[in-house]
Amino acid sequence: MIRNQLLVCAGGACITSGEKSVKDVLVDELKKNGIEDEVQVIETGCMGACDLGPIVVVYPEGTFYQKVTVKNAGLIVNEHLVKGRTVGELLYTEPTSEMKAQTSGDIPFYTRQVKRVLRNCGVIDPLSIEEYIARDGYFALGKALEMTPDDVIRVLTDSGLRGRGGAGFPTGLKWKATREAKGSPKYVVCNGDEGDPGAFMDRSVLEGDPHSIIEAMAIAGYAIGAEKGYMYVRAEYPLAIERFEYAIGKAREYGFLGRGILGTGFNFDIEIRIGAGAFVCGEETALLRSIEGKRGTPSIKPPFPAQAGLWAKPTLINNVETYANIPQIITNGAEWFRSVGSAKSPGTKVFALAGNVQNTGLVEVPMGTTLRELVFDIGGGIPGGKKFKAAQTGGPSGGVITADYLDMPIDFDTLKEIGTIMGSGGLIVLDESTCMVDIAKFYLGFTVDESCGKCTPCREGTLQMYHMMERICDGKGRDGDIEKLSKLANVIKDTSLCGLGQSAPNPVLSTIRFYEDEYRAHIYEKKCPSHVCKHLLTYSIMPEKCVGCTACARQCPVDAITGEVKKTHVIDQSKCIKCGSCYEICRFSAIRKE
Amino acid sequence: MKSLEELKRIKEQTLREMDLRQAKERGKVVVAMGTCGIAAGAKDALMAIIDELEKADIHDVKVVQSGCMGLCDKEPTVEVAMKGQPAVIYGDVNDTNARRIVREHVQGGNVVADLVIKRENI
């Protein structure tokens, strides 16, 4: 008889921070106490609060233990399970109130979320198809098969669901177009090539709730009239591939994939295709070429994949998070879906919260939530008492949201208005010590590397922009650079074939729009206001503070500092390489960085 | 898998196995598992309570453990706290008494008077 269940988070982040060995300790300790038959240990998908990992939740109490290590995992068994005493040291302490949270229901990071896409992640065992079924899994497929394909598409259209891969195209329209397109056979494709650095919601769903995607793809197959689906996942997600493959096997065994599904005449099956890690393969036409075994380069649209996709046949392609919404929409209806979110962007969105913020991880909130709620209420604010500066959304294809827009509801359209994009939902918080020119250069560097090379403006143009950005950060910026950057950026946007090139200049354009003063300071005053760009820094010694301890002179790798013991030291600016080692070693705060 | 009926059967069956993870709102039964409690047989009481709840098909009551309540003489002790009712602490809860508490108090709504050692003041 089972009296307790231990849910151990086996998401990617928790595994990296030692989940496997923690689980082994738990199992060992249970055996030592002879209670291995009374207490069940279950590995789940990602619970979202990745910086608190490894996480262990004890049911039925729901006690939430965080940052569990091999050393203290035994306490959960020996104290909590044997003696009935909560292990205080492993509870989460809320930073502002300093209260110990007993369950996840006491942690603001969780209480403010609305879990739909992630509803099963961290709750069920992803390897158990039965647990998925217990959470209403595959009932949506059963319901869809009793409806006509047109009715399925109508529910989806009425729900107002928009593509979660970034562009926000109405999903119902896409399904309708693919259903109406002439040509046979038709294909269903899932885009799991999550390439935006820092975003990992698709991986979490594939790892934590793989059956939801299988069910959604089968529903899509029925709706558009396809018998074959392809799941395209990047090779960097081995655990997602492993669990999805296992889930496909189970779904076949139970008859949710294969021939004559649920006693009807509907046939459908899914194969996995593994991407080799090119960012451009997240672009749908490039992804389709990659599935065909060709080089992943984009092609001109139209024809859209709905008309001529895989092997020139009508193909439906949606992102993982989009699919994850579908079974619930079929089960609960369009009205239910529209009950949260904004009018034009209904439903929820999963954000990967990262950067200079207290709580990092995956958060799912209604569309239209403000940045302030995301960063301060859920994210717990900026660490180290620093001020919020901006948030970067949409990764290398997006731009920034500044402090002025903290109270703007975030959805597809509002973000577009201020020059950034939703993208896949990466949200990187930047504090006041961030240099916006430097951050734009970083993202541009990413697209320079990832441009497939097909279009000259993207291949050469982004590189030229990058060289200019490098020059500006090195203190060699020239009058007219800002104008030249903007002009080139707009040419690249207008003349590139695919989304990668069309959005690559966004980080630069967006930072010029909101932080032109920082660009000007770099170019005209040769100063980096945030003290980040190394070549624009000057280190000097303040005579009134220097005690002549000689520490800096001894530390300086190029002997640029001279001075006698107990007398003021001086930095020779012609020799200084701006490494900052004097600044770090000085115990009297006598080095000025400006 | 050929029908929705079959799907429903799997759902019902698995929901029972996942029962511990569901929100249980109607009340809780707390078994004191201090050294004194365990020595006096709290483990047997705990398992008897879980077994009896299962038999009675009651899934909205949580069974949790706590440390010693300080009444070492009366161990094993069990507290029953149903929502909207004062909590009751029972003493000398062996297997038989544990099953009585579930049947009479949790299921029947009547306090098992002869086992009570303390009642919460309203």
C-alpha cells in the first residue's frame, strides 16, 4: 500500500544539477528504512522553477523541497517520511517576507501562473501513458473523431489560438488552408527546433508531457486529412527525443497511433526527424527541406507549406507549444480557451525567464500580463538591489521592452508596436549595468553565425553591421554610423527571403530606437555609460584614497602602474590594457572606472 | 484500445494510483510519528487508516504524519481535523481503533468518544 509519493523533477535543469544521484539516495534510504513498498518515487518533467533544482515534492502534503543535494536528500526520508517532521532547511524561503513556504502554493512564482500548456509538466510521470490518460489524455482525440474535420477546425478558429512559434498566425486558418489544399498525401509536422537562446518551453513540454503533442498531431491529421506526421526536434535535446520516442511506442501499443484509431477508419503515425542544430531550420521552409534530407535553406513564400510543403505536398506545420494547447481546446471548447488572455491574443503564453532576475525558469501566464508582473511579482525582481533597465524578448530576432513599458500588457500585437516580437517566449531581464550596444552586438553575432548564406543581404549585410557595432564598442565609432546602421538594417529586412534575415537587424534597430543616447555616447564621447565596453573605459587612481599599498602595481599584468610604497600610485594610460585587475584588487576603492 | 469506454476505465484506475497527488480538501488525519509513537505502533495505525480510507472509497481526506505531540504516554496518537469541525485527538490508536476512527468519525461524522484525549475548543 502506498502512503506517500515523492515527485522528483527530472527536467533538463534539475538533471544537470544532480537529480539522478539525489533520486538514488532517496531510493537507498527508503530501502534502509524498509519503507520502499510504502513510498513511491516518481520522476516528472520540468516543474519550472529551474534555479531551485533539484526539486522533490512529497505528497499527499505537497511539501516542496528545493535545492536538494546528495548530502541532505536522506533527511526527506529519515525526518519527513519516518518521523513526520518537515525538513525546514530544504524549504523555500520567500526573499521579501522571509517566510518558509510549505507547498508550491505558498510560492508567488507558482501562485501567479495559469498552467495550461504546462499543466502536466511536473505533475505526471512522462513515461506513463496511463497517467496522461488519467489527466483526460486522449479524450480530445476521441471527441475529435466523433466530430467532422470541419467542426474540429471551426472550434480551433473560434478559439482564436495563434501560433506560439513567434509569428502569431491564426492556427485555425492554417488548418483550414491545409485541409482545402489540393494534393495527396498531406503531412502534419511539428516544429521542435527551438533555437532561440534561452527559450526552452518546447523542450519542457516534449520532456514532461510528450503524449499531449502526439494527441494534438493525431487530431491535426484527422482535421486536415493526413496519415503521416513528422516530429522535428533538434539534436541538442536528447532527453526530449528519448521520451518522445518512448511515448510514440506507447501510443502505438495503445492504438492511438497506427491503423483504425479508436475503432474508426482513421489511420495516423508519427516519425521523429532530428535536426543537426542549425538555427535557420526553425524557419518552416528550411525545416521542411531538412526533413526531406536536403540542406536546410529557406525558400520563397508563396507557395506556403499549406499548398506545397514536404515533397511539394500540402503540409501543416505548427510549433510544439501551439500543439500543446489543442487537446484542451477540443476538450473544453473555444469559449474556455478565450476565458484568459487578451481579446486578440487569447490563452496563455509560456515565458522562459532568464537574466538579471531573482527567480529564473519557465512561467506560464495569461496573454496580456504586464512585464512588471512577470519581472517583479513572479520573477521576484532584480537581484543585488540594482535597477531594472529593459527586457529582451524574441531572442536574436526580437528587441527590447524598456522600463517605460513595464505596465503594457504583453501580447503579439503590443510587442510588435514597440518594435520587438513575442518570438518563442524567451524573456531576458537586463539590469542597469547592461550596455545596450553590447547586448545588440551579442545578438547580431548570433545571427551572423546562423545565417544560412542564401541571401546576400543577410549573409553579408549582418556581417557588415556586426563590424560597425564592433568598431563602435571599440571606441572607433564615426559620425554617421547610427544612420548607416539603420539604413543597412532596413535594407536587410526588406530584401531577405526568410524570417531569420528579416528579423536579424531587430536587436540593433530596437536599441537605437530606445537607447540612441548610449550609441551616441559610444561614438561621440567614446564612453560606455554602463562601463561594459572594455575599450571605452579609463582606469585612474584617486590620490585622496590611495594609501600606496602597491597591490595594484603588483597585480597589473603590463606594469602600467608606478609609485613608491605609501605614496600615491599612477596608471600610465598608454600602457593600460583595461583588464580591470587593479580595480578588483584595490581594497580602498581608490581606482576610478569611467 | 478500441473505444472511449476502455479509455475511461484506464482513467478511473490510474486516478486511484495518482490519488495522493490530488488536492484533498475535506480534512486531514495526522498520525504522530515521533520515536515514542513509532515504538507504540504508529506505523500500524498509519497503514490501517490508509487501508480503511481506501476501502471506504474516501479520496478527499489527506493522511499526513507529524512529529511527537508530547503525549508520549497515550501514543500512538492521531488527530482528525475535518473542515468546519473542531479537531479531535485520539490516543492509544492501534489497528482496530484506527479503523474505527475512519469508519465512525471520518466516514460517519461521529466522534469516537471513548478514544478521545483532547478536543479543540470552538
